[in-house]
Amino acid sequence: MDLGSRNGTFINGNPVGADPQKHTNWDKVELGGMSMHWFFMESQDTI
């Protein structure tokens, strides 16, 4: 969700607006001058 930031927010090169977005593994998220890949770890049962 981006609420009018100066540089915008992008997911996989697409601009993000005010509506919430769903993410999947390895999505590229860009904020300001920074970019990162989103990765969700799977929970593992404890023995």
C-alpha cells in the first residue's frame, strides 16, 4: 500500500496504489531507492 510517497512503491515493476496487495515468493519490492525480493519461510514443526 502506498499513500502518496514521493518516490512511489512498486511490486515487480508495477506501481502500488492505496489498495492492499497480495505478495508471493520472490516478488521484487521497490521502496524509494531500494529494492528487495520478498520471500516467505515455511514454518516447520518442532519435534
